[in-house]
Amino acid sequence: RIFGEVLREHKADLGELVSVEAGKITQEGLGEVQEMIDICDFAVGLSRQLYGLTIASERPGHHMRETWQPLGVVGVISAFNFPVAVWAWNTTLALVCGNPVIWKPSEKTPLTALACQALFDKALTIF
């Protein structure tokens, strides 16, 4: 949630950077940042569904429990043509499920990657 709020504050600047660095028109750059914001909102809603269920068993006196366990480290490799949306899709969902993330951004969009990291760091300080 907090990361989405930080992205909303910096949408214009990040969208412009995506446009310049990836060679997109401004509207596409802004649209990609909006995708990031949307996936943050989706991940917040998803987090409310990550609870275990208790299920009745056919065996008398027994029940079954469903629990969620993080899978482990998630690797994200993003391409230059979608430098932030692909990263956000994978990272937000992995983090909300309790998984750490390693990101290998495109070498063609390094400033966009640094900007995303700075905004994520800002969200972490607010958290």
C-alpha cells in the first residue's frame, strides 16, 4: 500500500524517465507507472486472502488445515521495453506472499531501475 502511495506521488517524474530511457511516448511511460500502482493495489487486496482454511475431514475427530508458506527467493528479469511494470508485477506479488526478490533490470534502462529502487527504499522508510 505504501509503495503504491509513493508511486502516486512520483508518477509524473517516473513516467517521464521511463519514456526517455525506454524510448516510449509520454503516455506509455505514464501508463506503465499506472500499471505499477494498479498491481500494488491488487497485491494489497490479495494479502487479505492469504489465510489458512480449516476444512472438515471425513475422519471423526479430525480436521485439515491449509496454510500458506513462502516459496523462497524470486528472481525477476525485466526487459527494456517494460522496465518497471514487469518488475512491479512480479515483485509486489512475491513480497506480499513473504518471498524475497532479486531483480536484474535491463542494462538499457539503468536510471529507471535506480529510480524504482529509490522509491521502494522511500516506501520502506515510511513503513
